[in-house]
Amino acid sequence: MLAEVVAALGSESSDVGAERLRIGGLTPLTSIDFPGRLAAVLFCQGCPWRCSYCHNPELLDATAPAALPWAQVHAFLDRRRGLLDGVVFSGGEPTLQAALPAALAQVRALGFEAALHTGGMYPQRLAALLPHLDWVGLDIKGPLHRHGVITGARGSGLRSRESLGHLLTSGVAYECRTTWHPGLFDADELVALADELAALGVTHWALQECRTPGGAPFALAPARIQALSARFASFTLRRA
Ligand code: SF4
């Protein structure tokens, strides 16, 4: 499994072992980050994007040293065999690191199911990982014309749509989610985004309201929420 994944990641990553994965933090138990599973969350260091609402700014620096050595993480997971169902790779952006496939392989070898939280900025890497994942939470930050402003990375919207295509084709269980407040894009654009995602084949969408510090209160009208919900087989609203 490892060989085929690292091959897809490119030759420069083919010798990157799990011990090189820089983990910035660990949540030992969650019941909400991997639906239906009791899981640990590994927060991977580094992200190439700079969303204004990022809740993990301490994880953004890709050059920061690991807070937890992989050996320590592995030993922790080994002790949790039979107690946890799965492991979530979150971030930061896990697919930034070439050591991710090796770490994923070790997690699977311990008998855990595996989930990934990603912004989809590396579509080919995600495609290579998908056969070895049980669930993916994919962020779609906004409409294509707003995406680059939200992430601070030109072209990020197209990358996320390419990743979405790989995810939907794979058949892997997923949640597509969008963090929103009116300062990012307006409610009409939010509806247009829902239309776009539904047309692309998304059936599971979560809308996560986000308040900015000092920002004005806002609330989507119930009729608007109903209209958004009607576009998807599964719709979740996470209030700010
Ligand atoms: S993609 Fe995620 S981790 Fe990266 S800056 Fe945006 S919110 Fe933060």
C-alpha cells in the first residue's frame, strides 16, 4: 500500500518515513471529528493557505518543528488499540507533508480506520490517499471567484474542485463543508455555491457559521436555511 501511495506522491517523497511527519498536537479522544467513530485526532503542522478565520494559526508554519515525535504518537496509538475505532489526520493541512502516506500506512497497520480533514489543495496527493481512507472532510471555502481571496492563494478554488471530483468518484464516505459569514461572501452567493456543489454531485454538505472577532451578529433566515438544505440528501448547519 505504501509503495503505491508514495509513488503517486512523486519521487521526492518516496523515501519519507512516518518519523518525518511533524505533528503539532493531538486530541486523544473525539466523537465528532470522524462520524460514528471514537477517534484520536493528529494535527499536522503546516498549511500553504492563510484563511482569515483559521482557528489553528499555530499550525500554519510549515517549518515549525514537531511538537510530538512520531514515535510518541505511534506508542500512544498502540496503547489505544481496542479502545479507539479510528485516527483523524487534521491540521494545518495533512497532505502538505510527504510523510503522510507512511504515517497513514502505520495507522492502518495498527488496525485503525483512518479519516482525513483537508482543504483539497493537492488533488493528486488526495487521489493517491483515497483508497486507504474511510472518511474525508473536504473544505470548500467558497465560490470559485471568492476562493483565492479567502485562502490567500490564487487558483485554490480550482484545486479544491479537482479534489472534490476525486473524492466523489472514489466512493469514500465524506462531508463537504463550508465555513461562512457574510463578510466572506453574501447569502445569495452562498445559495449559488450550494447550487454548484449539488450540480457537481455533492450529497453531504455542512454549513459552518463563523463569527469574526468584533463582527456584527448575523443569522441566516429560516427560509434560506430550508432552501439550502433541500439541495442535499444530508445537510448540517453548525451555528457560530
Ligand atoms: S486551509 Fe485550514 S488550516 Fe489552512 S489556513 Fe485555511 S483554515 Fe487554516
